[in-house]
Amino acid sequence: MEALYIILTAFCIALSCGTLGSFLILRKMAMVGDAISHSVLPGIVIAFLISGSRNNIPMLIGAAVVGVLTTVLIELLHKKARLQEDASIGVTFTWLFAIGVILISAFTGQVDLDQECVLYGEIAYVPLDLIITESGISLGPRALWISGGMALLVLVFVRVGYKALVITTFNPDYAKALGISTLIWHFIFMGLVSLTTVISFESVGAILVVALLIAPPAAAYLLTGQLKKMLFYTSIISLLISVGGYALATWLNGSIAGAMATVAGILFAGAYAIYTLKLKGRGKPSLSKSSS
């Protein structure tokens, strides 16, 4: 049962991260997840200073708020200062991370406070944190319920806003002509990315979250030129990563998160090999506004 809990939690997180990651890749913002993983440090420190506690709930709230702020700053630098997207990401997360380091050294004294000790989780611990009712009935791991709810929210968001997401991703000018606010949709989308990554950090750890944001959709992108198929392939690859990663970790008696990230890399390599063969044969159509 513990194995099932871990696999299901990993799949829910991989599904939500991979679905959002598909649009991040198409928007050329794949490293936003890594930026958020560094930039949330000041939010953690401020939450500690306000609450006086290292309880996970205020820490997650603080991290989520700064995660959203990160996406806002990246967009402002890109649009207003006309920096390239990658430069905006680099400037924003290094600046916020540095502020967090200064706040820790100046205000927290001898308290053991950093991202590693209060935010980043380990997926192997998922079965240990169960929700127990007053009557003593176990409802399963808290992380599974949270990640499952997050995955459902992401899927509903993509289903409801699919057309707007497609238009604002591929042709922002056309979206404006139709009266669709690209800025509003961008911030809604990036806010959901921030919330998903921060919540996922606590369950599976930052490295695996970043891998799941990028590897499944990147592999799917190599396999198809249609967005709907890309999203479908991403979900299949996410499932393979969850099951295969756990099997590999069990076989090697090693880190589950590390094994899942390794399987993600292997699957991406396989997708690249298929892409290369297809390219030699007839080429791969690029994703475009007409391929959705």
C-alpha cells in the first residue's frame, strides 16, 4: 500500500506539473520552476518572522506569495525593461534569493531556517503523514489528497481555459484583437504554476518538481506537433516516470526522487531518439496555433 501511495502522489504531481510545463515550454519559460524554487526563500523568512513558527502552513503561504511575485517581476522585466525571458528569470530569482539570504543572516540568528529544512520534502515520507479521522479511520496520506486536488484544479483550468491559453501562447496579437487579455491570462497561468510548484516542493522535493515540469512535456514535444497529443503524451510519460522511477529505486535500494528524475531523463532520451529517426524520415511538424 505504501508503494501505491508514493506512485499515486508522484503521478498526481507529475500530471499537474507536466500539464503546466507543456505551456511553459511553448512560451519559452521552462526554467520558471527552478527560478521559483530559489526565489521563495524571502517568503519563508518573512512568514517565520510574522508567525514565529516553522509550521508548514505559514511557510507555504509565504513561499506561494513570493512565488507569484516572482512571476510578476519576470513579466515586468520582460515587457517593460525589454529583457529576454531567460535574462528576466535569472535576474529575478538571484535577486530574491539574495534578499532571503540577507534576511536569514540579519533577523533569524541561530534558528535553523532555510528552504531545505522547512519546504523541500522527500517523496519516500509520503506514507508516514496520514490523515486520521476522530474515529481512527485512515484516509490516506495528506500529500496524496493535496496533490490530487492540485492535479484536478490544473486539469479543470486547462479544460475551461484551453482556447484562451492556446491563443495567448501562440498568437498574442490575435488574442488582443479578439479582446482576450494576454496579461490577465498570463498572470492567472503563472500564479497557478507558482502555487503548484510550491505545494509540490513540500511533498516530493524541489529537484523532482523541476524535472517533472520540464522532462515529460519536453519529451512529448519531440513526439508530436499537435498540442492536444502533446498533453496526452505528457500524461502517459508522467505515469511511466512514477511507476518506473519507483521500480528503479526499489531495485537499486536508492533515492525514489532521484530514480524518478533518472527515468524522466531516460524517457526524454528515448523521445529524442524517436524524434531523430522521424526527422531523417519525413521531419516533425512544429507546434503552431493551427496544430491545437
